[in-house]
Amino acid sequence: MDASLEKIADPTLAEMGKNLKEAMKMLEDSQRRTEEENGKKLMSGDIPGPLQGSGQDMVSILQLVQNLMHGDEDEEPQSTRIQNIGEQGHIALLGHSLGAYISTLDKEKLRKLTTRILSDTTLWLCRIFRYENGCAYFHEEEREGLAKICRLAIHSRYEDFVVDGFNVLYNKKPVIYLSAAARPGLGQYLCNQLGLPFPCLCRVPCNTMFGSQHQMDVAFLEKLIKEDIERGKLPLLLVANAGTAAVGHTDKIGRLKELCEQYGIWLHVEGVNLATLALGYVSSSVLAATKCDSMTLTPGTWLGLPAVPAATLYKHDDPALTLVAGLTSNKPADKLRALPLWLSLQYLGLDGIVERIKHACQLSQRLQESLKKVNHIKILVEDELSSPVVVFRFFQELPGSDPVLKAVPGPNMAPSAVGRERHSCDALNRWLGEQLKQLVPASGLTVMDLETEGSCVRFSPLTTAAALGTRAEDVDQLVACVQSKLPVLTCTLQLREEFKQEVTGTAGLLYVDDPNWPGIGVVRYEHASDDKSSLKLDPEGEKIHAGLLKKLNELESDLTFKMGPEYKSMKSCIYIGMASEDIDVSELVETIAVTAREIEENSRLLENMTEVVRKGIQEAQVQLQKANEERLLEEGVLRQIPVVGSVLNWFSPVQASQKGRSFNLTAGSLESTEHTYVYKVQGTGVTPPQTPSGTRTKQRLPGQKPFKRSLRGSDALSETSSVSHTEDLEKMEHLSAGPEQDAPEANSPERPPGAPTPQEAEQAGALQNGAQRPEDDRPQVEEPESLR
């Protein structure tokens, strides 16, 4: 380009071409820089912040993980208890890091090492839990092992399943039997994993007449199996429980095994009680699980080992079918799942494993023996000698009725009353469970709802003790807390019916039956404009209840009051909490009714006053306008002209009185201000009415809180102190009544009744003249301190 420009003879054209070249170069460079910058911005905008730049250092990454685990410093600390990780926990966590490192070895070394780890762990588990000649499948999800076992059972019973697939199952539908006490969602999970329809599941009910109500009914199961065979179905697999998920009861596994052998059904057992197979003494019902076809163990939960897989032990002779079912694998990564458990079992040893399981069982026995001595506590335990799960519940035995777990209805109570009492006790048990969880967090308690018993509290140390570090002292503290909460529960339950009757008999109050509220009860005030048929939010009622709640909390009583929406509607209500002592329910209900009525009347008075003031202002404006018109007619038109009016007023002044209007808020009427201008004093008006109060007032002793019943006999003070206090009151009333009511003296029989003695007359005269009353031989009555 430069050479061609040099050939141009005209210097002007050569200079123009040179400038054009430079300009084009500048434009191209600017466009290139803009595209590069836009590309960088686009790329940086698409990449998340932590990945931008050259990467983060290790300290920053660990700080980020810590913030995600525990929250930021600005946030409030959470009350959740973090699992106690000891050295055995660190060994288990080390296994995951070692697994990643071992996977980098060459294939031959990796194959040998993973085979050794898998075979050792399988052998150790089979020996510890008495399952001879078994194989093991390790999995992260507890239910995954059972899904693989179902696949193995399908391949074993349907020989053409690999070739024909679903057509084989369609011609002869498989049936999987689950107990009604099985953990929730297990059947749905199996159908989703296996691709089977829900009709392939058969729910076996529990015992209703004999035995535990949480055990599978064996006779009914056999009846179901026969019916399925007659319909052309294939009974495939039965899931039994060695410790149900709810209360820890064990099915009759021995009889179930015989039934499964008779009909060719695969028997699988799972449950927390399988951990007791490692102990020296094992109940016969749990020991029968060693003869089953497969079982699922969760040693990580029992031993407090984090991130340790579950193990499913099974017996099968065909390795090809186990490979097809997914129970075995040739991948080294699948075999390395057992590495954390392999390390942990070696670290604990047999003694450590047995000690942890034995400690958990001893905690259950300790709690069970202690709760037997506590009144109003019902224990749901299948085997008192070896049950590792304790489920208990509060109940109240009323006079003349049989104790029932949920409620204690009388013989003539209606079914609705039975349900109401059950819901009441369920709410109290939920409250008890939440209180115990907060007071003793190391206990690991859970609150659950059972179909027949209702709400209960469960203590299962086999699943929580190793992780939370539960000790015998924690169990003793738990029992002490239960005993301390019993007076509150019994007192609240006794006051509920009385509270309902008082509210029902009080005008303006509505009793709200809320089965989920554990307190004395729920009440709603019905104001004048309340629409009883509507379930929508009531702004006026909400305002009244908010004021009522504030007034009740200002009383500083032992009761707790809350405001919330009514059960099954949006209207506001007052919720009264638990009662720790004997409460005067009639005084409580009357206080609520009177206070709510006062708030409504004051609110209505304010609304009426607003309307009266508005009308008064309008009336005052009309009257002032009329007064101006009258003044105009009286003075004449000429006086309104600026110059002429001044001259007329100078020659003939007009004595016009200042007239105004004042509004009397008390009387609600307009008044003239003439009296104010003449006498220079504003009128006092009418005395406002007194605020309405309750129909009765209760005298309280110093320090006595509201809503407490009057002290009675031996329940409060001694009889002597009560009598002396009564005498003091009578003497004070006697002195305040005047000298004319004194009793006659014994040495003056001729004096008429009610006439004062000469000494009394003299003393009365001295008192009237301002003199001090003289001392006499009679003891002086001192005003009691309680009445000062």
C-alpha cells in the first residue's frame, strides 16, 4: 500500500490516501478491542462468581463450607444438635478419602484390594450378627437393598423374565406382602424401583384380638396367600419386621418362616432389633431372623458411624442371577463402598461393637423400669426383658371408668366425647414430647402418632444414643422432667371440662373446640356485629381480641395467653395455655368476658363520639352562618361598606355581643360561648360516666396472682392463722362501724341495747374534739398488714 502511494504523482492524493489508511487502522483496532472486551464480559457474566479468575485458595473454600454448615455469624445460632463424632467417626470419614486415593491404583492392585475389603467386611458382619454363609450388598439408601432383593426374587421365580420381560409378570402377577406396621412409603418405593403397579402390593393387617397390635396377623396372611394363589397370582416376597419403625415390636418370624417355606415365598427381615443379634442373650423371636432369606442391617446408625453404608445380607447360590439383579458388581468403585465400614469395624473390635449395642439396650431398660413407678404414664413395650425401644404416653384415669391410653371415657360417654377426649390427650402428649426434647436434647426423643394409641413419645437409643452420646444420667434427667410435667398435665386436663361449661354459660363468649391445642381451652368473644355464619376474617373482632390479649397479659398471671385464628376458620380467638396450679376458672372466664365487653364498649363509644363531633361541627357551622345573617340584618347594609361603615360606627356605635359555639364532649351537644365571655370561666359540664366493671371483685392476699382459687384449710395456711386473720377482719369492721355498735358491758345490765358506756362516750367526745384517745386496759387492735 505504501509503495503504491509513492507512485502517485499528486502529493495531495498521496497524503489523502495515507490519512485514510491510518484512520481505517484506528477504526479496526478500536473495533477489535471492543469485541474482545465484550467477549470477556460475556464470558465472565456466564461463569459463576466462585469460578471466575484463577481459583480460590483452600482456606476460603473451607470457610465457605463452614458458613454453609453452621450459618453466618449474623444469623441466630440454631438449636439443632450436631452429631457427636468421635475417633471411630473420623475413621469412617477417612474411609471416603482413602477410597478416592485407592481408586488411582493400577487395575490389578485395585481389584485385589477391593476384593479383600468386600470379603472381609461380609465375613465379619455375618459372624457378628449370626448369619452364616451369607453374601453382602452395601448401599447408601436403606431401602435400596430390599429393591435389589425383589429383583433377585423375580429372576429366581420367573425363569423367562430376562427374555420375555413384562409379559411374564402380566400373565402371573407377583405379590409383595408388607405389614401394616411397616415404615411409611416402603411399598411405593418398591413399586417405583421395580416398575410394578400398586396392586402388586398386599397390606397385611396386624393383630386385633390376640397378641401385639403392631405384629403381623399370621393367620390372616395365610388366608391372603391362598386367595392370591386361587386368583392366579404368584406370592413373591414377604417383608417382616424385627422391630417396627414405630414402637419396635417384632413379628413372629419363626411362624412366618414356616409359612414362606410352605408356599415358596422369599422372606426378608429388617428392623432395629436385629442389632441385638450381636449380644449374648437374644430373644427367640429375633433369633429366628437368622434363618431368613435376607436381612438389612444399619450398623452406622447403631454404632454412631457417619457416612457408613447399610448392608443387606442374603443367601443365594446362583452368582449369575445376583449379578443380573445388581447385588454383585465387577466395578471396583462399587466394592469400595464397604471401605468406611471395613475400617470402622477394625477400629471398634468385637468388644466395642457389643458394648455400644449393649449400652443402648441398658438405657431402654433403665427408662422402662423408672417409668413403671410414675403415675399416669402408660408404657407400650412388647418384651419387658429385651425391648430396645420404649414408647410411653400420658393418660388420666377418671373415677368410675377404665383407663384407656388415649382418653378415659366413662361407660355412658358418646363416641363424639370419646374422640374429643382422645384428641385432648393427644395434644397434651405432643406438648409433653416437645418439652422433653427441649429439656433433654441428648435423649433423642421423637413424637409420633399411632393409629390406635394416638400421640406417643418414643425413646430408641439404638438409633440415637451412639450419635448423641446419651448416658444413664440423661435417662434419669428425662424421668425427672416427666415427673415435673405431670402436675401441669393433670391439672390442665381436669380444668378443661370446667372451662368449657363456664364459657358455654357465659353470654358473649363462644367455646372453640380445637383438638390440637394443649392448653385449658380456646375462647372467642362474639361482638354485637359478629356474623356467626361467616368463616372469613373479622377485622373488628381481631381488634377486640388484640386488646383483650394485651389486657390479659398485663395481669401477670401464671397462665399464658395467645391470639390466633380459630380452628377451621379465620376468626381470631384467645388461646389459654397450660395450668400448673388450681385455677379459678369462673373468675378467668368472667374476666375475659368483662374485659372484652369493656373494649367493645370503649371502641363503640369512640366511634359514636366521632360521629357526634362530626355532626356537631356541621350544626355549629349552620348556626354561625345564621348568626352572621342576623347580624347583617341588624346592622344594615350601609355598615358593611368600608368607608361608610366606619363613619356610621363612629357616629352610632353598635354594641354587638361576641357569640360563639362550644361542643360539650361529655353531653354531646352544642353550647353558647356567651357564658364564657361574660364570666371569663369555662363551664364544667356534666361528669362523665364511670367505666363499666365486673359484677364482682375478688380480694387477693399480697403476692397472690390473678385467677388463683381462694386458700382453703390445709391446702394453704394452717387453721390457726386462718382463724386469726378472720378475727382481725371482724375487729377492723367493728372499729370502723362506730362506737354505737359496741357490745354492752356485763356490769351494766340496765343499759339499753346499743347505748354506749360512759367511758366510750367520753372517749368518743375526746376524739371529736381532736384529742388523742386515752389508753385503757383493753388490748389495742392493730390493723393486719394484709389490709394496709
